[in-house]
Amino acid sequence: MNVLVTGGVHGYETSGVQGAILFMKTEAHRYLEHFNILCCPCVSPWGYEHIERWSAGAVDPNRSFKSPSPCDEAGAVVELIAKLGLKWTMHTDLHETTNSDFTEFVPAKAARDGHKLSNDPVPESIKPSDCPGAAYARKVFGNRTEMSHSEIKEALGEHPSTAKDLGTMNLEAFERFIVEQHLPYL
């Protein structure tokens, strides 16, 4: 069975690189009887060295694992996988959560793409009504013209996003809320 381990897809997620290297140095040998392990510990070396989310070409490697790829680094991994011609049992990517997306990445991406910077967590190029969660929102909303906080809370159950009073929402606001909160109702 073949297992792929990747780290450093986003260079500023440095613990993924360190975790992949540490795993290969200290733990991988325990699994070699059962698995062939391929490790790409730092998919985006430039991003890692510069502590950046994207590549030197200002492309998000995590959105670029395809052929042809707009990102050389992600494209190299895709090419390597294709050349090996193996069937993969599992892929583990060592991402981490950072709090800099809205303070560093989003402003830099807006500047790169010539977009107006907004504090809106849903990019202006995305219509919430086109997102998968919006279909759920429309189903829950039904024929109503608006939903109260208690109706929203009843529809979503005990979810942290409903702890504060959400007021009353129309369908568009409810769709946006579902999308912004990344609620798992797809």
C-alpha cells in the first residue's frame, strides 16, 4: 500500500514541514513493513523560506494540484505522482490553521488581483447563493420571507454560530451566514 505525506503546501504553515521531516526521521520506519511512504515535506519551498501562503508566482499551491498547473511547485508533485504510476491508498497533507489569512493573505491577494479590499469573509467574486451550503439554506428557509433567531437556531441545532442573537434574516442573509460559517450542511 502506498501512502503520500505532504507538508508545506502553504509555506507559512511551517509546522507541516517540520512535522513531515520529524515523522520521516523518527516514526516512518515503524510502518515500512506495511506501507511504501513517499514524503514531499516542503511542497512550496519558496513560500516556506519567505513565510508566504502562495508561491513565488503569487499562486495558491493548494488550489493548483492539476495538470497543467499554474503553480510550478504543485505541478511538480502532480508530475512526480504521475511518473510513479502507483495506486495510492492514502494522502495525508499536514496543514495548520493560521490566524493571518485575513490580515496578510487576503489583503495581498486583493492587491495582486486588483480587487477592492473588504472585510467580508466571502470573496466578492463568489456569490453565496452559488455555494453548496446555500442549497441547504434555501431548503431550510422554505417559503418564508424571513427567519428569526430562534427559527435559525432550531434549524441549525446547537452550533456555536447560533450562540449569539442573530436577529432576523432574509434568505440572502441566511445563505451568506451558512457560507461564511462553513456549516457542514452540503
